[in-house]
Amino acid sequence: MVSNIQNDGFSEFRIRTLKTVLFILLCLPALSLGYAAFSNSFADPIKELTLTTGEWALRILLMTLAITPLRRLTGWGKLARLRRMLGLFSFFYMISHFLIYLVLDRYLYWPDIIVDFTERPYIIAGLTCLLACAPLAITSTDGMIRRLGGRMWKRLHKLVYLAAIAAVLHFLWLVKSDLTEPLIYGTILFFLFFDRIRTNNIWPSFSEKLFRTTAAPN
Ligand code: HEM
């Protein structure tokens, strides 16, 4: 299976082109938000900026998680080289979302912020996601990966599952009436998790028990 994924015939040129195109596409939401904000085209700029950055952070986080099953399904092992960029873009949108909330929404007024952080479940879930992603972003450089060692780095990356659950909960909790959108993200996350458990990636002992095919007695 591994060699099948690695010898995928996906040329260096193709993966570099794909990376460049993806980079441009991932910049577009930020650029269009910046443009709309500076040209005063939002009725409620703070709300628009908060919601759009939050949505893109979540979408890109799910795209990051989708790389592994996509590699397996297509056999294109080099897709793994898009994962770090996707993860960092998701973190960029998370930080922007957080800063917009802190500075533009709450005017850095800490008494209110502390109440939010301690009493509002959806804010606590958002903060959990952000804090779970921070070590992943910090250790994403080649130097840090080398220093940590592959095993430790892989272990640390299991935090991405906590982050994704927290992000979906954040969205579910904050929505007051129409749950359709957060439920769509939740369903996507459920299938991504199911795939990871099935392929032994997050919880090997549990998935062994769940999907073990008991050998028929001779
Ligand atoms: C401490 C961290 C965070 C804070 C304080 C925060 C705060 C907020 C606030 C105030 C809203 C708008 C609520 C409303 O207007 O009803 C919001 C919406 C949202 N946030 Fe966060 N957030 C945080 C982290 C995150 C993270 C890490 C993600 C994604 C990975 C995220 C994704 C979203 C989404 C998807 C929405 C709803 C967008 C929509 O309704 O279209 N947030 N957040």
C-alpha cells in the first residue's frame, strides 16, 4: 500500500503547480475580505469579518484532514506536501478571526473577554481549537520536526482531531436557529474520523477491536 502511494507518478512540476494554485486560492478569501472592508461594502463589517474568517478556518482545517484519505483513494502520495500549507492557512484564518474578536469586537476590554472565556461554552470551544492548533503551527518547520523526532511530532499531531471537534462544537453552540451548516461540517468530520479509525490512524487498539475480521477456524 505504502509503495503504491509513493510511486504515484505525480511529477515534481505538477505538485509545485498545484501548490502554487492552492496558495493563490487560499489567499483569495483574505484578499476579498480586505478589499470589501476597505471599500466599505459591508453592512456590518465586524460581523462579516468574524464570520468569514471563522468559516474559512474551519473549512481549511477539514481540507487538511481530508488529505490522508484523498492520498489513499487516488494513490497520489505527493498530496501530503499540501498538508502543511493547508494547516498553516487554517491557523492564519483562526488567528485573524481571534484578533478581530479581541480587537474590533471586544476592544481589548479584558473584563468582558474573561467572562466570555470562562462562561460562554462556544467561546471556550473556539479557544480550545486555537490552543490545540498553536503547537502544531509552531512545530511545523523542518527544523522543529527534526528536533522533536518523527514519532513525537506524529503524536503531537493527534491534537488536530481535538481541534476539529472543538471547532465544530464552537459552530454548533453559537448558532441559534438553523443548524444546517454546522451539521454539514460535523457530518464531514464524522466521515473523516470514521476513515481514520477504520485505517488505524488515531486509535489503533479501538479500531482493531471494531474492525477485526476474526479468522475462520480451520
Ligand atoms: C478564542 C477563539 C475564538 C473566539 C473568541 C471566537 C469567536 C467567535 C465569534 C464571536 C463568532 C460570531 C458569533 C456570532 O456572531 O453569532 C464566531 C463565529 C464562528 N467561529 Fe469562532 N471564535 C474562536 C475560534 C474559532 C476557531 C478556532 C474556529 C475554526 C477553526 C472558529 C470558527 C467559527 C465559525 C465557523 C463561526 C461561524 C461562522 C458563521 O456563522 O458563518 N472560531 N466565533
